[in-house]
Amino acid sequence: MSTSESVLETFTGWAAKAAGAALEPFQFNPGPLGAEEVEVAVEYCGICHSDQSMIDNEWGNARYPFIPGHEVVGTVVRLGEQARGLKLGQRVGIGWYKGSCMHCNSCMQGSHQLCGTVKPTIVGSNGGFADRLRAHWAWAIPLPDNLEPSLVGPLFCAGSTVFSPLLEFDVKPTDKVGVVGIGGLGHLALRFLNAWGCEVTAFTSSLNKQEEAKRLGAHKVVASTDSAALKALAGSLDFLLVTASADLDWNALIATLGGKGRLHFVGIVPSAIPVHVFNLIPRQRSLSGSPVGSPASMSKMLEFCARHQILPQVEHFPMSRVNDAIQHLRDGKARYRVVLDASR
């Protein structure tokens, strides 16, 4: 086994002891390092709405004490004896998933994120609000040297979530693409799509974000609740990416799609989607959804970000003020992602 100088018997993180509780320091024994695992010394970790949902046990699968954090950037300090492709001291990122079986059909086809036994970083496991995190070597993605590590963390969840559909559905630079919701996911989608070469329309419930949406890459901004504005766009879009987590007039949004257009969900909308097939069949429109991308797609995303210098818009908090950072997120004040600095 290859190791660095530092082998910690006990990891220290920030844990919620019960649903909705404030986080407090918590120590745990991680056990032996797996043969295919890497151990990462955490430098930065983003905060995502999914962390908040897990703290509050909204999905019913949190296990307490619970350590959140799945937008991790850090350096490799230990390598299991069968870890591949990484070296000690290398800076990597780890996102929503930190392991998969590596032998099922999905994994063998390169869609590791669809593995039936894929291992989430914070479900049934301790996350990145800690000094160390372990992951399967394939899910620890090396960072390009020219991306600022203090900003890059949210790319491993929010970034991957909105980038992978561009690859999966062959979005073309000539396409007209809409983004619904200008928040943690949506602001990155605007930046990606603008650099991709698309004509980008932002849909937002807050038209006071109009100038900011254009600064982020939108060519047009439309109120997502304005029925007349939506009707004026009828049949004009090739792809519509929903990053919002709100109930909207889905039939009106579907009507903005042209032939073979696709309405694709990456945001977790709260209610079922009432759609009549007659809004789909005549123009061969599609509905779909996807999680984060595979390790390979995350590597492609990082290459694209390095080439175009695309990074999230973040606010920094020291890890010691993690509860203030979470409250900032709960209050809806984050613009657009929050990153914790582990050294502070």
C-alpha cells in the first residue's frame, strides 16, 4: 500500500446529530483503507441543496450522526494497493457519487452513474464536511492545473448535472436552448451553453435577474410565469433544460419546443408532471431526466471549463462557520453556490 507521511486513525467532521440539527464537531474511525480506494485531504467543499435536504431527512434516508458534503476538492494523501491513475499529492474532486461496482452493464458501458449499486458520497456514508474523504479511485477526478481549486468544487455536482445532458443528447452549437431557473445549476448551464455556441434563452421567475442572466451567457430572458411570453416562443427551441425545483406550466413550456425537441429535468420539481401525449406525439417531443454524469463526462467537463475558464460564482465561508453557511443557503441568499474552506 502506498501512503503519505500522514495516516489518520480518526477523521474529524461536522455532523448533524438529528434531523434539522445544527452541525457540530464529530470524530469517527474510517476503518482500513480499501484496496481500490483513495484518501483525500479536503481543502474545499461546496454546499448543495441536497446537503440541506439530507440534514433535514427530507428524503427519509439520512443516517445520524450525518456528515454532509459532496462537492469536494482536495489532495490525494493515501492510495489503496489497487488504486489506478492517481498519485500522492495530486489534486482531485469528488461529487455526488464516490463509488460503483465497475462490472455491471452500466459501468462497462461507461455510465457508472447508472450502476445499480452506485455509492452516493453522503447517503449511508460520511461526506466532505470533514478533514478527510475516501472514494473509489475512478470517482476521484483529477483537476486541470489552470482551474482555481477554491472555486471548482460545485462543478462536481451542479456542473456535472447540467453538463452531462449536452453530451448525452448531442446538443449542437447551432441549437436554440432554454434554461429554466437561474440558480446554482442554472447559472452554470448558461455559461456552458453560451461557450458551447448555442443561442441561449433563460427562463426565470425573477425578472430582476435579467441583466445578471445575460452576463452569465443568456441571449434572451423570459419570465417563466408569463403565458404570453411563453406563447411567443412556441416551436422555437430545440432543447429545454429544467434546473428549477418549482411547479410550472409544463404544457406551456413543452409548447416552446420545435420538432424532436426535448424537455429535460435535472431539478427536482415537487409535483408530478401533468402532460398529455398529444403535446408530445405530433411533433415527436420528448421528456427525460438525468443525474450527475459519469467520471468520463466529468473529466470532459473539466477540460471544457479549463479551455473556456468557466467556473461557478461562489461565496466562501470557513468550515468553522458551516452553520452560518447553511443558514445562508436556507435563507435563499446564496449567489450562486457556497464553498467551505477547510483550512479556516
